[in-house]
Amino acid sequence: TDEAWPEMISLADRFGDAVDAVIDTHELPWSVSRLGARVEYRFCKPAPRNGGESAAANDEPLEDYLHTYLANRGVLLTPFHNMALMSPATTAADVDKHTEVFSAAVAALLE
């Protein structure tokens, strides 16, 4: 609804900004794409602009690692890539939980 969109987009911005911050902190060659209430991180920089570039940026072992790490700590992303979709039920606490766990996953990966 028109009433739901502003909060959904605000949460998507919060999510995307946090992922960008983790990427920047660790100087990773990753990127974040945003479209409304949708946020996706990819393993390339700059962000892919089409399906071919997105497919070329795929890193299945890395994606599996992140999905498993997050899922084992209560955070689920779409099962086929790293996309999060904010809904009217999404809360700031949900976004912050992803930030906490994603940050830990990246830190563990780089150890």
C-alpha cells in the first residue's frame, strides 16, 4: 500500500548502507544494488548492469558460505542469490540482525 512503501524503502536503505559499510571496511570487490524495497549484494565491482554480468559475478561457494553462515544464525536470504526484500512486516531489528551476522560472516571469511 502507499502507506507501507516509505518504511519499506527506509529499511532497504538501512540494509544497503550497512552492507556497503561492511564491504568498504574490508575493501572487498563487491557491490550493492537497490531497487525500491529490494537490496542485493553481488561479488563484483561495479555492480552488474545486466543478466550476463550478474551471471559472470556468481561465486557459488562464497554464496553457499554466506547463506549457510546467516541461516545458522537466524537470517534467511533468497535461496538463489543474495537478495533481501523488505516487507511491511520487516523491522529495523531484522535489518540490524542481518548487519551483525553479515559483518561477522565476512570477518570470519577473511581470517
